[in-house]
Amino acid sequence: MNTTALKFDPIAKKLADMKKKSGPGQPPVSGDRWPTHRAKARAAARRKAEPVPEVETDNA
């Protein structure tokens, strides 16, 4: 989105701010990330560390 337009259009700026605040996909407005990305990385590392039991399937 064009940021120069936001400087001159208060309504567009308000809409952009509302968009920024809403939704679980967006990090908090302060710029901090949700802690979930760290948890996901930790879970992925744990998944890699423990051996996954091989499941044999017929439809190879």
C-alpha cells in the first residue's frame, strides 16, 4: 500500500491502523511478534529430534 497517501488521507490511515490491529495473523501494533513463532520453531525442532516411527502403506 502507498504510504505517502496515508499521510494526507486520515480515513485511509485509520483504516490501515484498524487493519494492523485486527486479526490473529497480524503481530501486535507495538512491533513485537506473537510468541507463537518461537513455540512453532521449538515444536519443529522437537519433532526433528525424536525419531518418527515409519508407517508402512500399501499405496506407495
